Amino acid sequence: MKSYKFFAAVIGAIFMTLAPTTAANLQDASREISAYFAKNPGKTVAVLAFKHNEKTDKEVSGVQDRFIEQLVAQGKVTVIERDRIQQLLGEHQIDQSGATVSTRIGQLLQADYILTGSISVKKKTTLDISARLVDVTTSKIVATARASAVRSDFADPVLSVQPRGNYLGEPLVQIAILIDTSSSMDGLIDQTRTQIWKIVNTLANGNREGKKPKIEVALYEYGNSNLAASDNYVRQVSPFTNSLDKISEKLFELKTNGGEEYCGAVIQRALSELAWKKYDDVYRVIFIAGNEPFTQGPVDFRPVMESARTQGIFVNTIFAGNRQEGIATQWLAGAQLAQGDFHVINQDRMVQVMTTPYDDEIQRLGNEYNSTVIPMGYAGKEEEDRMRVQDQKIAAAAPASGASVERAAAKASAQYSEANNWDLTTVFSKKKSVKSVKKEELPAELKGKSEKDIEKYVAEKNQKREKIQARMDELNRKRNEYISRESAKSSRHDDVGRATQASVKSQGKKSGFAF
């Protein structure tokens, strides 16, 4: 088709040169795009609506649909859905003109590039197209292209080309934490307790094709003498759950004692027992932390790691001790076999996070979030108590670690609140109604009230929560920018939080995620 030939010209010009050029045909253009992204893997592109001066945008939609169609078909780059972009523009009241504004959109979407441009009609039958590729990080236009095409070529409906693969349809992160609870590991457990919220915030602020991922966390302990020898001193503490407060609670329940640390055995259990979802839009990862040789125990780690790699599950190892000792005891080899990363931490070093001008307000808003919760029934009251207890335990565990600020910031995420199906405010935010709620599950202050009065009460709570979360989201973004600037001026030491952050940011790209 003539439209594809034109499209090939535009794409080849955008990605391969700063000067306008043409590609011989669609196949050539596809090869050029594929080659570009093969050299720059894991990139995300958001295509904005091209400006135009026509009453109808049929041809404009045709240009962009074919653009997205070709990028998706290459399988080398993540293209953010146009519906998601339009939704974001509306939510943030952003006009999509200008390179600076484009980069703001890109940052919100966590895209690497923004493609924008304009289309004008020449002699009523020809379309003149001008396209610009903007680097989100630098706000610079890194490539431009101009081309012409017969207008009628873009009037026909565009056939949808689906990316190759098996998709869940909703991005998901499944993360299993395997923690050594032998006698020498108190410091490691303390770090994990306080750093879990940093990990959650990193994941919750990610996206895949413009969609925020759901998060499921599982927890295992191993190497504790109180565990059964017949189970290789391994215990599943929690299967995959989206209740982050439950994971926090379980971490505070862990106690250390003696033990034999069998890394191969605990990884094998996690691979076989957990409900891993085997889709292309799921990032599956295991983090195992400990300080004894990776080779210990009756289960050879090598075939286990090969099994993880075959299943597309990354296994990252965190050795608590000297780097050379970790390498000598096969923690590096284990990670490499499962396409994972090898990290070294000092488990006895108190995690120190610099204070920022935004911490006090974030924590205040985190506490204020609790006032928007409306627990339903006995289970709801139990979950509300768990939330408040975890607030207190995190605050008391290590004030200097910044964990209470990270936990408060997590309450700004949809991941945290949407998992709370015991909360009437959450139910209302999803359904915009309270009709499905059983009257016997209502708290005392709402019993006997009319449906209209209940809905008004809950709507006010929901509105208050939305304002709190929007403000917390803004403050947390500023906090992260502040920490990033200041951290660059000083030396840093790896801890559990930093180790996991580094891995998910690099590995997530391989599954199309941007963290």
C-alpha cells in the first residue's frame, strides 16, 4: 500500500538521521527501526496526537495508528497506548504542545522518548507531515522528519497488529523475598523490615505501556533451626499477596535461630510452590539474601537456577559479607545462571537515609490517610488495626532509615489503597457506589443511615483521600529528586533497598517495564 511506503519513509527518517530521508519500502523501514532498538533495548515511546488544521482527524488517526502498528510489530520497543496518554493529559490538565511540556508528559508516563508532530493539507489531496522525536531526559529534539503522502491513503480503517506473545492484559510484578533467619542474620531482617517500603515504592511508581503494575509479594525464611529438617529448614511465610501490611507484619514476626542455610532448597520451593503467572507482561523476580555458601544443602543450586531462567524468573542474590567471599562461595555464579544480579551488603550497617524538607509533611499526610479509612465488618477492623500497628512498628524500628517516610509515601499509591477491599472508601472509589455493601458490615457511625447519606459520607472520605494522595505523590517526587541530587555528592553503601532497586530498574526493562 502507498500508505505503508510513506510510513516507512517517516519512520526511517525519525530514527536514523536528523535530516529528512526516505526508506525504499516498509520492510526496509522495519529493519532500520528494529536495528535501532536492538542497540537501545528497553526503550519506551509515547506518541502524542499530531497537530492538524482539518475538521476531521481521520487521516491524522490513520498516520498515528500505522505508526503504532509498526512499532509494536517490531517487538523492540514499548509503545504507550494512546488512550492512556489522553487519560493522563486530562487528569493533569496538560496541553501537548512544545518540547518542554512533552518531556513533562514523558516523565509522568516514564517514557524515554516522546514522538510529536504536525500534519497539514497541501492542494487538498496531499498530506505534509512533520515529526519530532524528543528525548525526555534532556528535553532536546534528537530527530526530525518530513514527508508527504496522498491523503486518501489514510482514510481507510487500519488493521490492528497485536504484539507477538502471551499477555495477561494488566501489568503485574511478582516478587519473592527469600531471607536467611539463622542466628547471624538479625541485621539482615532489620534492613528488610525497614526497606520493604522503599522496594514497594520503586515498583508502584513503574509502568508498562503507560499502565501502573499491580504488585504481589511472597516471603520465605530459611536456615532457622526451629524449622523442620525434613523441609530442609525452609518455610513459606506468605504466598503471593497484594496486602503489603501483611508482609510487613510477617517480617516483624521473624526470629533468628541457629540453622543450616540451603539456598538451592529454598529457591526450588519458591519456584514450585508459588503461583507464578507466566505471561509476557509479568515481571517475575526472586531475591535471596544470606551469608553462607550458596552450595550448602542437598539440592544442587545449578539445575534450580537453570529452571528459573527457563521460566523467565530472575534470581538476584544478596550476600551479607565481603564481596570476594560472596564470589568464592558461589553467590555470583548463582545469580549469573538465572540472569540475575549479585549484590553485596553490610547487614550490620544501620541504613541511613538523608532527611529532606518534605519528610514531615509526607508523614503527616500518611497519618491523615488513616482517617479516610472506613473498615467493613470484623475483618475490616482487624485490617485497620494491622495498618496502624505497622505504622507504629516501622516508626519505632529505625527512625534514621527513613522507613516511616517511605511507608507513608506508599499510601499515595493505588497499589496500597486498591488492595484494601475491606475499606468502604476503596470500594466506593472503584464502583462509585455503596449498593453492594452489606448493611451488617457497616461501621457503627453509618448503621441506620439512608443509602444517600452513606454515599455522601463515603464520597467525602474518598475526595479527601484523593487530595491527600495527590499531594503526597507530588511531595514524594520532590523528595526523590532531592535525595538523588544530594546522594550524588556523597559516598553510598549498598543495602537491601538499594540492591533491589538497582535490579528491578534494569531487569524490568527486559519485560517492558519502566521503574
